[in-house]
Amino acid sequence: MVYCYCSLRARIRTSWTPLNPGRRFYCCPKPDECGFFHWFDPPMCARAVTIIPGLLKGRNDLQQANNALVAENGRLKKWLICSWIILLVYLFS
């Protein structure tokens, strides 16, 4: 186990900066306390550093598109239910 300068068990986090995408590191659970920082993973190769940000951007774009489609699906379901209710009221009145 790795302990920070304030004797707490260090946490493993993941960096998503452009220079170190996906690289894990140890840090203090209270970052403002002691400022402990130590890399867990070795440095990534240059190819990984150039490819990973593009993959993350593509994944985020797909997630946003999916969220928009889910929202539109919800609106269409409400519209369909309302139209059926209006049709039933019209037919039975």
C-alpha cells in the first residue's frame, strides 16, 4: 500500500489530460492537504497519447447523440399516449 505525506492511504486516480490520457496515479485522498502525487503506471507511448484523446472524443460524441435520442424517444412516447387518449375520448363520446 502507498501512503501520502499525511499518513493516509493514497488513492489511485486516472488522468485524462492530453499528455497523460488514461494514465493512473496515486494521490492524497484530500488533495488540498499534502499534495502527494506519484505515478502508478509507466509513461504511455507517443502513439497511445495521440490515439486515446480521439477515441474519448468519439465516445463522448456518441454518448451525447444517444442522450439526445433517448430524450426524443421519451417525447415521442408521450405524444403517442396523448394521441391515443384523444382518439379514445373522440370515439367513445
